[in-house]
Amino acid sequence: METEVAIVGAGPAGLSAAVAASEAGCRVTIVDAYALPGGQYYKQMPGEFHPRRPETLYHDFSQAQQLFAKLDDHARVQVLSGTTVWTVQAASTPGDPVTLYLNTGAGSVGLRAEKVILAPGAYDRVLPFPGWDLPGVMTMGAAQTLVKSQRVLPGLRVVLSGSGPFLLPVAAGLAQAGAQVVAVYEATTPLQWARHAPRVWNHWDKLREGGDYVQLLRKQGVPLQFGRAVIRASGDERVQRVTVARLSADWQPIAGSEEQREVDAVCIGYGFVPSLELSSLLGCTHRYDPVQATFVVQHDADMQSSRAGVFVAGEITGIGGSAVAMPQGTLAGLAVARQLGRLSESAAQRKMAPYRKALRHRQAFAVLLQYLFRLRPGWLSWMTPETLVCRCEEVPFQQIEAAIKDDHARDVKTVKALTRCGMGLCQGRVCGPSVAAITAALTGQDPAQLGALMGRPIVKPITLGALCDTSH
């Protein structure tokens, strides 16, 4: 298969890029793992469902519908849904076509593209604590997917615990779907936000959105409590209760503040971690962001990475939500069209100007949120020696500690080799950030120097049969 522009991911960033590039005259192929375009943010329900009020699926429903409509209007856009990119092969000469290898479910096929836009999104960040591996404990993204795409509740009595604005829409969606949301625990406090209040000036749309969710939760009788977190889950065969504690400013549990709540589901989320597997394979330059506690892809003003012809948009550049992802995607689509000769330099710059302005405004708010809801080091004290850090390989905290203190591991890949962390089905997507944080804390090193559990040649599961078909 061949295309001019291959876009990985059909979320807000990928869809915006596709619309911009196709409107300029480019042939575009979108590759997306979900059954329908929209990504996690604009997740669509299966066609078998007929919601009476579809506008309640997400806050900016009308904006999503406009994107879907524009996509449908362009014959130059091909959407390969239910398809994953399991590896990539870059040309030896920078700027030459890139080959993406796709797993369609029926086999593997190569897609050769002159330009590539990576918009793969992000994963939920979870922090390990005793009992987080019990059935019924899940990420907030998983809970939202159950409700949005299948109208299935993760449980009847649900607690949410974490940090960041994503807590609010997930809690609201669960309450509207009929769950009893016992409480929402936000680890930070309004007092910690107060001195940054002047920086929210002119971001009234995002404040109104947050206010709408808070009002909805109040109407549903959902308690929203600050400076608290779930630090333990327990139960027979599945979660039945959680221990909640008040936290100090650095997230150390305050002795004597613990209380227990009866639940049958727990949703955990401490922000997101960018999906960097493909950018790593393509040799794009990454930088460590200490506020987000993760690596992100470096890019120029046109969203081009350090590798010529490879562009990036959305969470892969840093967590910013759809408000940041959409102008980034549009800029990437326009830049690609200019490189392919479909837009002149002057026309491209004219079209880009309003999106650059919007991006600067929205990124300022995203950077503020990243700082306000950043991780505090006290969360490491939630773990006991027996707490599993890598659930796939069942590696407890004490084994990682031994690898560092006794076997002198000084980076995450050495920890992986000694403990098997990151060798399971998730390939380090879940445990990787926690392993890095533990390694940094126990060695006293800068996390930027520790490396990351990424860069494998096969980034998504594929059958041996499909792999053999590709090799032929």
C-alpha cells in the first residue's frame, strides 16, 4: 500500500491533521486501533447503540461532529480503523518514504508513506499501591471507555482517586450512567493552586468546562475531596474496600487520617504518559520534561520532529488535551502539504497564523495544569515491600529495591534485565514510569539520565503467522 501522508491515530490531533492535509489536496491514510475515529477523547459509540442524547458523550460534542463531517466529505482520506502499527521502517536517507507495518487482524501489510504524522495519544498514568492489582481496580481511561463505548458500568459503588482535571469528566460520566460515585479524591488542594490564579486569565472556556462538571457532580450528590488519595485497596478475590488518607504537600500520608470506604470499583489516574514507541523506533529526538515526569518528542514550530518528514501532534509532544492537540494537528497537516508542494510558502504561513496563535494561548493553560497537578515524591511511601510494581511479571517493590541497592542497577534497562519489569504484555507502558521514579529516588540520579523502557522493534502484539507474511 502507498499513500502521500500516513497519520497514526484518529483522535483530535490526527483528525485535524487529516482535514488540513486533505483540504490542501494530499492523499491521506489514517491508521487507528479503535473501531471508529475519535480516539479516546472523541470516542464514538458502536453503531448498534442509539443514544437519546449523544451530546452528553463529551463536553465539546459539536466540535467533534464538525471534525467527523469534514472527514466524511474528503474522498482523499482513507481511514483504516481497527488497525495497529506494530513496527516502522525508516529509509536510510532522511526525508525518504517511511514504511509502516500494519496489523489488520487478518494479517500484516506494509504502508509506504512520503510523510508521516504521529498522533498516537497517551496512556493513563497509575501509581502502584497495595492492592492496585485486584480485580475492580482500573484506570480512569478504562472506566470511561466502558461507559462511553459500551454503556457498561465498572461497578455500582465507585471511588475515583488521582490528580488532574480528567477526574471530573470521568466521575460525571459514571454518575450520569447510574453508578453511585462514593467520592472523588483529588490529591492536590485549591490552596496549592491559589497563587497561580492570575495565570488563568483569558482561559474562561476551560474554567467554565470544569465548573460545569463540578455542578453536575454536586447535583448527583458526589463528594469532591481534596488533598486525599486512595493508598490501599483490599478484598477477597476483588476489591471490596479502600483506605483513603489525607496527604501532606508532598503526598506523604498523614498518620491517623486513614479511613475506609466500601466499594466494588476503584478508578485511578494521575495524568497521562505519551505513547512514544513509534517515535523512538524512527529515531526522533526526545527530551525529558521534569514537570510531566516523562519524555516527550522534540519538534519545531511546524510540528516536524528531528527526523525529516516525520511530524508529531497531540499528547506525544506533551500532555495538553484536545484544545492543544487540534491546532497542533492542523499545523502538522499544513506543513506536510507545503512540503509536498500542495501549498506555497506564503499560503501555508497565512493558513498557519491563526492556529499558531491559538496554540500559544492553549499551551499556556496546558503548561499551568501540568505544573499544578504534577507528581509529588511522597507517593513512593504508599508502597510496601510486597507491593507489585510490574503487574505483568509480578515484580514487587522489594525486588526492584534489591536490584538497585544490592546489584547496583543505575538505569531502568538494567533494572528490567535484573527483575523482568517491562517484559510482560504491556511492555512497560504501565510500570515503566514507576520503575523510572523508583530508580531515580533510590539512586539520587536525574530521571533524564535513566533512560526509558521503549524502543522495541515490535511495539504491538502480532501473531507469528502475520510476522512471517510480512517477511515474505
